[in-house]
Amino acid sequence: MKQPSVVYLNSRKSADFEKQKGDIEHFCKYRFDIYRVFHDHQSPAIPVSNRLIFMELLDYCEEKGISNIIFHDMDVTLKMPDAFISDLSMILKNGYLPPYWARGDFISGGYDSDERREAVIAFSRYLDQFLARHSKGIPGKKSNTVSSRRRGRPKALDEKGISDLLAARRSGKTIGEVCRIFNISRSTVSKILRDYPELKGGEWKGPVSPGGK
């Protein structure tokens, strides 16, 4: 049975987009149902946390209950390993399955399996350690691996911030919107809402406060 998925393609030329789309369709033919293709035009050096289209993709996945995200070419992604580590960390910490690449995907493990998840995490950890060692051996160059990963880490909210977050959820804001408003991750929101089960889920199910959308 095919698994639901979304596709993220990043290209500036229409010919490149059509080529990527063809590779994706061939890859998904017997494995995945493509619910939606998100087309971006950003530089690969920009972390996905700063790409509006990718954040829309995550909101869509949350709304539809989709965990499979498919990219085009892993070889291209690995040309910027710092961004690769940061992007992969963000996807995993937000509860999604390890992503797939239509081309160049050498990660072991079956589809939707714990084995693949462990393999992806192990590869990411190895790449992180390799970059750290390599940077130490280059005079005058500081490792940017740590900074690129910490840049997207959530800031702790004080009591007022938590109160404002709860009010935002009750007013109808989605988890994705809350993350952007308060500059925190989904995992942080989940921890805050641990004692408020009625506020969990894709959207607030209770009454909307006056003025809420």
C-alpha cells in the first residue's frame, strides 16, 4: 500500500523543475502517493527554518497527518553539509519520519522503519563530527556546525510568554503559526501543552475567543 507524502523541490528554472518532478514521480510510482508538491526558489545555503515555502509544507503535513517528506537529490543536498545537518535535525525533532531523496539516497533501512530512522540519525551524527574535526585542522577557520544548528533552537518562554502562547492556541492559531509567532519549535510547544491536552492537535477544537480567527 502506498504511503501519503509531500514533495519539496527547489529550483529556479522551469526546465530543472520539470526534470526534478519527473525523477520524483518515477521514485514514488510504487511507493508513495504524492498529496502535494511544494516548489521553492531559495538558495540551498538557506536553512529550511528560514524558508516560507518549507514552513508551509510542515503546516500542511500537520494538517493532513502526513509524515513522509521527499526531496530530489541527496548528492546536491550534501554539497552544503552544515545546512543538511540543520535541516535534517529540524525535520526529525518536529516528529516527522526521516526524509527520502529520489536520487542519491544511500541510507539503509526500509520505508517507514525504525532501522532507517536510526541510520539517518547515525549518518547525521557522523557528518557533524567529521565537520567538527575537519574545521579544527584549518587555521583561522571556526566550525560553523554548532552555530548553524543552534540558530534554530527554541528560546525558553517566561510565564508571560507561556500565557500568551496558550491564549494564541485558544484563539484558533495552529501549532505552526504558534511556532512562528513565538520563535519556538513544535517539540517545545508540545512540552508546554503537556498539561493542556485540549490544546494539542492540529487546531483548537474549543470555542474561539472574541476577535480570534
